[in-house]
Amino acid sequence: MAQAHAAVDEGRLADARDLWMAVWKVERSQVAACNLGALSFRLGEAPAAVRWLSLCKEIMRKPRTPGERELYESRLADLARARQLVGELRVVAPAGAAVTIDGEPVELEDGEPVPVLPGRHVVRASLNGRAAVAEIDVPRGGTREVTLTFAAPSGEPGAAGGTGAAGGTGAAPDAAAEPGAAVGAGGPRPSPLPPRPGPRPDVIVGGVGLSVTLAALGGVMMMAAEKKEAAGRAAARAAGPSGCFRVTWPMCRDSASAYGDMRAFRTVGVAAFVAGGAALGATLTYALVPRGQAELTVSAEGIAVTGVF
């Protein structure tokens, strides 16, 4: 615990979370669960933050002091903010089946929904060599349910039947409505590759912040260039009506130096504006690029683009 607190003070949040996980494995305490949730939230891992902060809320004792009450309210606020960033997926699978979401193992506890990032997810259940796979879209702030059942062994009634709960194959009810969500009667069909994960909020915030910083730097450099240009003109006027005919005069050297600084500041300012625009463009592309296959439909009514963005 001391090492975890020290890691937080040093800004090593990922190391601190690993240390609190080690504490949790030794003793499943309220302090460990709450810190795991708070650190996951600060690291931008909203689904993990929801899981740990929900557990923290369940096992946290009633606040007795103003300090404990402030900490309790802080954890509840973090939980509320984390819930706004995720959706929930309720998975119904045969007892004893190993369940994964996008290849990551999950534990189903008394039918409780699993927090996931918004977007399309691949759910798989496997038991004794049999498997069922489904794909489903989960919206931000919404809850979706998917039921996974295994194909009936060959030779049993219903083995050659269709998908659904009656035939014992596929995913129902929600997953069966998704293209390619169910498994065939002869066993699981190869599912398409899972879509890329949704955009990370910390990357988007960092990209926008970098763009704003570069734009501000460009503005400061342009203002400095204008001041240097004004100083160069003033120094040249101080040389008299003939201007800087004799460049060796002190005021002429000052004028030349000011114009040189002006050109340097202006170059840096333009470069900062260009880099800021490039950073903003890259951030918008990362945030808005389709996360799955987009479909373009042209009809008499117009053009429609359908996909997950």
C-alpha cells in the first residue's frame, strides 16, 4: 500500500493500479477496490472503473467523519462520470461456459451486466469443445442482452434445425438479429474479425489539447513578430531622414536585429499553426473514422451512409 501511494505521488498511475491489484489479491478490502476504480478512471479505462467503483460502493462502509464522507462522495461522482462513457452488455450463457468479450475473459455474476465501451462487440461462449459466437452493438448509456446457446450434437432431434433457442444453436434474441451473429447447425461459423476498439477519450483530449497549445503558441509568436517589426521600424526612423544608409550605426544594427527576430518568430508561428491544424485533423480523423464496415446506399430519396463511427 505504501508503494502504491508513492507511485501515485510520482504520477505512475499504471504502476499504482498494479500495486493495488496485488493488495486486492491479498485482501479484498474496500480501500483496494476504491483505489482500483479511481485509478482506472484516471487512466481512461471507463469499463474497469465502473466495475471497481460499483464494487467499492457495495462494500464501502457508511461514512463516519467529514473526510470519509468527502471520499465517499468523490467515488460516487467518479462512478457516475464513468457510467456516462460506457454501455452495458448482459450475457446469458450455459452454466459453466467460459465467456469472452472481444477475446477478453469475463466473469458473469448473478446476471449482472458487464460494462463495455460503446460500439460493436464479439461475444463468445465455449464449453467442452462447443462454442457459440455473437456480435452485438452496444450504445453509450444503453444496455443490450445476448443469449448464447450451443448447437445440438449431430444425431439428436433438432440437430439439423434452424437457429434460435428451439434448435439449440445461435444467439438469441438480440444476437440473432445481428448479421453473422449466430453459429450454424454444424458448429460455430468463423466470425469476422472484431472491429477496432472505440476511440480512447484520453487520446482525443490529448490531441485537442495539443492542437490548442500549438495554436496558442502560434498566436504568441505572431504577436511577438509584430512587436519586433514595430521595433525595427522605430530604430530605422531614429537613424534620420536617410534611414539606415549607414548600416554600422547602432540604431541600424538594432533595426536589423529586430527584423531578424521578427522573421524567426513569424516562421515559428506559421509552423505552430500548421502543426496545430495537423494535430486537430488527425484527432478528428481518429475520433470519427468508422469503427466497422460502413455501407453506402444510393436511392431516389438520396444517399445514406450506415455504420458505426
